[in-house]
Amino acid sequence: MRRLALALLLCVVASARAKILLLSGDPVLQRRLSEMFDVQTSVSLPLSQFSAVVLDTAEPLPFDTRTALEQYVRNGGGLAITGAASTAYPEWPEYNIMLGVTGFEGRDSKWGPLWFYENEKLVSRDVPGPAGWAAPQPFPFQVKLRAAGHATMQGLPRVWTQLGDVQWGLLRGPGKRMTVLATAFCLETRRDEIVLATIAYGKGRVFHSLLGRTPEGRESTPFTFTFLRGVEWAATRKVGARPVPPFPTEEIRLLSR
């Protein structure tokens, strides 16, 4: 009887796992997501069968998949985007709205104003110029929490260190219905640039991480934990009660250029 009860419990737990679509070439990310979700890695329509879609690639998407993704999120679906997909598809207007902010791939002021934190608040600046600056090499930088009350950020340290990652700046975009979760001070722009954000798109929700753009950065605890939480939030609108692991909090001396 106890064995039967345990088997039934395991079936209930398995059936409760959210089903997500992962578009990625990273087996490590797939393995980590598979520990929490029922992961499918090939597109099958309709997307409404999935609790969330995870984009971790800049590979071309067929037109019907793009249209289906727009409708899916607009109608209430969840989308999580990594740095690997942050610069993709500059010719796709709706995707740029779902990103909130982005850069590179020929983007400039036509894709939207600059967005950053200044004097502890989010500001935009509509000025000419390119979209996107990347540090020439990875280095550690400090990340500052901006939305401690958001489900994905609860319990995280106010400031943590992102190790061995590539920092970005000069991010532009529509910034529509965007909530900034965390920023990092950029030595190039001398501004607090966005690194984590959510975007409300129609009835749906998007979690956008601009961290984890190097192997070391992707292996880091801050990227892994925040992104898994972001996927969970995108899929279920909430996060579980798993304990927050220790985040690196080494103080970094900011050197002038």
C-alpha cells in the first residue's frame, strides 16, 4: 500500500511539471531545465500546449513560428530569453518589443531610446547613435537589485558579483511595459545598465536576462538561479520556495577608463 501511495505521489508530481519549449544548442541549460520542467526541444504547434517558451539561440525562426510566438505570448503565454537571443531578429518588430531593450546587429536609434538607471530611477534618452556596446573581454562586475519585491528576485542579495561575464551598454528598445529587475554599472557608459528585466506583452509575460554570455558567466550561480526562476515565473506566474544559494558578493574596485 505504501509503495502504491508513493507511486501515485510521484505520478502527481510528474504530471504537475510544467511543459516548456526550449530552443537552444546548450546541453547544460537543457539538463538544468529538465530537472524542473518537462522540456521539449523541437517546435510543434500550437504553442498553447507549453507553459513557457525559452529562447536561447539566434538561429533563424520560420515565419509561422514567429507569428505563433507573438500570438502565444499576446494571449497569455510565457517567454524567457537569454543573452544568446538578446540581439537576434532585428527585423522582427514584435520581438524587439518583447525584448524591452537590446542592441547590436545594425540597430540604432530607430529601434528606440537608450534605457538606463540614473539617480536611482529608470530613464530613457532619445538621442542619435548606435545600439549596443560590449566590453572587449570578460571581467567581474557588480549587479544591483532594483525590484526586490518581484517574485524572481525575492531573497536575493542587494548587490552581487557576476564573474567572468561580458558587460553590455548603450541598450536601446521600446521599453514598453518593462520592469527593470537588476542593473550593473558600466565603465564605458558610466551608467547603470539593465541586466535583468520583465516585459508585459499583451496578456503574456517575458523574462529577459542579459547575463550569461560567456561559459563562465553561464556557469555562475547568479545567472543559473535567476534564469531558472525567470523560466518558472514565465511558466507559472510564481516561483517555488527553493532556498537561495550563496551569491558571490566580492567588492569590486571601479577603475576609471
